[in-house]
Amino acid sequence: MQIEVIAENPNLLFRAFKAESAHTQKDRASYSIRKGKSSVTFDIGAKDATALRATSDSIIKLLIVHEKMQKL
């Protein structure tokens, strides 16, 4: 199972998530980060739907926090 999440602000997000990606549980789910010119793409893969949802929810929650911080 795989999904892809695309977010803007590549420089800041790439640095923040690159450090975080070293701490993922690779036995059930993992993700990789690709930095583009104007976006960051998260490729999330998992063995089951529960792990896929948990990993994508974690990434999305961190993206929401990042977005709120940018508005301060």
C-alpha cells in the first residue's frame, strides 16, 4: 500500500522531516522524502492499512503544525 503527500515550502520542510525520517518504524511502514523546486513529496509505504494511516496521519499533523507556525 502506498500514498503520496505533496507540500509546499521545500527547504524548511525537507530539513525538518529528513531528521524525523530516521526514527520511523521500518518494519510496518516507512516514508521517503523528495525535494522539488517548489514542493516536497512524501512517499509513504506500508504493509497494512493501519500502518499506512498512522504514518500518513503523523506526517499530516506535523504539516498542520508547520502551517500554523508560519501564520504567527
